[in-house]
Amino acid sequence: MVTMTAAQRKAESKAAYNAFLAVCPSQKLLGRISDKWVTLILTALGSGPDCTGVPGSMRYSELARTLAGVSPKMLTQTLRSLEHDGLITRSVKATVPVTVSYELTELGLSLHEMIRGLKAWAEAHMDEVLANRESRNADAS
Amino acid sequence: MVTMTAAQRKAESKAAYNAFLAVCPSQKLLGRISDKWVTLILTALGSGPDCTGVPGSMRYSELARTLAGVSPKMLTQTLRSLEHDGLITRSVKATVPVTVSYELTELGLSLHEMIRGLKAWAEAHMDEVLANRESRNADAS
DNA sequence: CAGTATCCACTTAGATACTG
DNA sequence: CAGTATCTAAGTGGATACTG
């Protein structure tokens, strides 16, 4: 069909982009950590139960409380994908009201450190970015 | 109105999250670099006109060609926001068909280096993540 | 307690066509 | 060449209600 050309082009460019993603680990990493809740969960687990600063396990409801405003859907979804990727572990204790806790793995801990590095860079340079935004606004027509 | 409570809650939690973003530079940084085209443009400019590896200025159409599949809308939009934040510069030469070229600033160069660091981490650990995904799939019920 | 399932609203990317 | 304007389609987060 001639009318399908546009759709085909779209599919092709999408496929090309997917192929690109397949060989570009940094894009995949970005896709993972740029998720709003991923970094928050990682940070929460990396900071420990009561923000002690020492990584430790936390329960589902504990995380839900810490990440104020997260819906159960997103929390579960994010937790699952992190577990799936081996960044966190999920432990179930068969108590009467079942107890589930999550903890960073070695790999997750490593990613957490990476994020801290990112944070350091951001704190060092974001103010500069913000300053540029301001000045740009100032001399706007 | 009683029926507005849900909307109000939503607005409040959104406001709370925005307030959080306001004081969390790393989240803002992530928001910026996790954009699909941002990293690609930064990488393109950081790798130079013909992927020589040396950062250099590139023209609009040159970027459009390099980032296969980008729509003019997204290219312009991303370029503008990067310029706005002082990460790239835009130079116009008043030739007959007007010539516009983009180049990384010091700050942009710095971010580019950051992204390269991210890439290094990703290349070192993403295969591990992928391996975890595989094994998880393997022992699935 | 720790989720699961469903629906809805909103953001946002992309196609397309037009302009200086 | 280097954009701008507009419209539409789709992915995605969030609210809500229900379950073991």
C-alpha cells in the first residue's frame, strides 16, 4: 500500500532506534535511573530505614511512607523491575500479616554510589545552569 | 466543594514533588540528561562534525542527519533548551542561505564528560544487569 | 500488610505543512 | 537552510477499589 509508507517509515526509524538502544548501554542505564521512583527507592534503601545513612532493608509500607505520594502501583512496579534487574532483593517472612522487606544488592549498592556521584556533579554545576537560565530570561526581548 | 478533594490532593502532592525537585539538583540533572535527544545531541557535538572525536561546531542540518529520525520540532526544541541552559551556543552567519551552527560550551563539555563517565559505568555493569534479567526469566514459574 | 487490577487524564513525541 | 505551527496518537503515571 502506498498509504502505508508513512507508517513503515515510522516503524523503521523506531526499529533503528531500538537497535541503537540495544548496543548503547548508557542509554539503557539512563532509561533506568532517570525514572522518578527508581532513584528515590535506591536512595531510600541506600540511606537505610530511618535515614541513618547506612544501607539496610526496608519494608513495603516503610518505603511507601518514605516516598510520600507514591501509588502502590508505581511502588510495586518499580520494586519489581529493580528486583528483576538484580539491584534489590525481596524477602518474604511468613508472619501472620505477611512481612516483606527489600534490600540493595551489591550491584544496587554500586548503582547507588553512582547516583551519589551524579548528585555531586549536579550540586557542583546545576546552579551554573540555573544562572544561565536566569540571565537568558533577563535579556530576552 | 467536596468533590474537589481528590483534585486538591493531587495538586498538593504534585506541589510537594515540585518542591522536592526544587531542592534536589540531581533529579533536575537527571530530568535533563535522561531526555533521549539531549544525550544524543551532546554526544554528537562532543564527537565533532564527522565523528572525529574532537568536539566541534555542527550545523542544524548536520545534526538532523546525524541524529537519524529526529523531527525538526524535537531537534529545535532540544537545541533551544540546551542553549537556554548554557550548555551549547548558537551562532548565525548571515550568508545567503542562512548558516546556523551549534557548539558545546565549557559547561556543555563538562556535562559531556559526565555522560562519558556514565557510559563507562554502564559498560562495566549493564551486562551484569542483563545477566540478572536473563536468569530471572530462566527460573520463572 | 502487601499487593493486584482497572480506568482515566495528561503529558509529550512525531507527522505534516508552511515560512523567512 | 533553518526553522515554526498545529494536530493527533500513544505511552505512562496516578487514583481507586478489591484481594490473599
